[in-house]
Amino acid sequence: MREILVIGIGPGNPDHVTVQAVEALNRAEVVFVVDKGDEKSGLLELRDEICRRHIRDQAGYRVVGIPEPARDRKAEDYQRAVGEWHDKRAALFEAALLEHLDDDGIGAFLVWGDPSLYDSTLRIIDRILARGAVPFEYRVIPGITSVQVLTAQHRLPLNRIGEQIHITTGRRIADAGGLPAGLDSAVVMLDAGFAAAGIDDPELSVYWGAYLGSPDEVLISGRLGDVAEHIVRTKQELRERHGWIMDTYLLRRDAQDRSRATE
Ligand SMILES: C[S@@+](CC[C@H](N)C(=O)[O-])C[C@H]1O[C@@H](n2cnc3c(N)ncnc32)[C@H](O)[C@@H]1O
């Protein structure tokens, strides 16, 4: 039976790959990576570097790119559009498994950060298994998330005492026009612009990070009203310079700041 290892590789620093992930990488005969095109080539380079650094037998594995299918980002029915996109991805993943992995081969999917956080690989795996054309067993190896690197670099606990943790997307923050009701903090991911720039709340602070964990890392923090424009400009400049950007930020209402101690 084929075996698939879904390996979280951290968000940008080969030192953030866990010992368990290194051992899993060393078992893989084929490493599958999703090729998002030139624009995101920085990510592929990092994955190559992780394989070079952490796989002991460099002749003992192959890297196979899986093309990313086109996605309808303007569809009115968001859930359906994502479902259709996942179907297309499942078909491409399945074809790659059939073509490149023997019946008893071991393959690895390298996943940015951790596979449980805003990543569709595990949903795709379920879809492939449901299609029934290529049976396999699979395991998930956790990785360090971009959220953990963000809080480490800003030297912050993620929650304050008794506070819940909320992780959301730029789209939801834009729709809500601020923090969701009843919350004093939220981590924002997947924000193509900087949705928080539209929030008028003098009590909010922001802790922002781009290319976290990599040599290109940029951190900005301060009162949202004071640094929002700076973050917007910095994002534009960085996107032009690198051709891509990934950023994450924590919004926090300071008036509720009871203590920096963790629970
Ligand atoms: C598809 S999600 C993947 C998240 C990933 N699974 C994780 O555990 O961090 C992509 C989003 O993660 C965040 N992200 C991932 N890597 C990052 C990095 N190195 N620096 C800043 N943000 C990052 C960004 O918000 C980006 O839009």
C-alpha cells in the first residue's frame, strides 16, 4: 500500500523544520510540491533548500511538481467555487500519485507552516481517497505555523489571561469593518491588501510580520492608526521587490490589556 506523509515544514526558515519532519522527509521516495507558478517561486526555492539541507541521501528521492489549477476568485458562491477548485486539485494530485509513486511507495506532501491551519491538503487527501482510484495510508506531521513565528518575533503571548484566541482572514475583517463582536484580539491571515487599514478604532494595536522566519522578514508594530499607512506602503514595496508576499498580523485592543503574563 502506498504511504503518504503530509509534512508541515514551517513558514520560511529551514531551522523551523522539526526533527519528526526531518525523519519523515528522509523516508520519502517522492516529494510532491504544488507549483504555484513563477510568482511564488520564492516558496519553491525554500522547499528545495529544506530538501537539500534535511534529506541525507540526496540521490534517494525525487521532487515532483503538481500544477496549481486556475481558481475562480470572483465567484459569487465562494464555497462552491472552492469546492470545484478542490476537485480539480484532487484530480491532479491523484494523477501525480498514480504516475510517480509505486504501489508500495512512500510519498510526501510538503505543507507550508502546519497542515491544520488554512491549508487544503488534508481536504484534498480526503477527496482523493473518496474517489477510490488510488488507495493509500497517510500520516500528518505537524509544523510550526506562521502565527507562532509572528508571536515569537514580536515576543508576545498569543492570548491574554482568560482571552479566547481567534484566527481569521483579511476578507472577514474587511466585511466586519473591525474585530468581530465581543473580541479584543484576532490574528489575521490571507489578507491580499491590509484590511485593518479600514478600521477606525483608536484602541487597536497591530503586530505585523511578512516573510516570517526567512532572511527577508519584516516586522512592524504600533497603534493601528499610526502604522496602518506604513504597512500598506511597505507591503506594496515588498511585493514589487520580491514578486510575492505573505504576511500575518495580530490586532489587539490595548484598553483590555490586563497583563502580558501567559496563563
Ligand atoms: C494558505 S495560508 C497557510 C498557513 C500555514 N499553513 C501556516 O501554518 O502558517 C497562507 C497564509 O499564511 C500566512 N503565512 C504563511 N507563511 C507566512 C510567512 N512566512 N510570513 C507571514 N505570513 C505567512 C499568511 O497570512 C498567508 O496569507
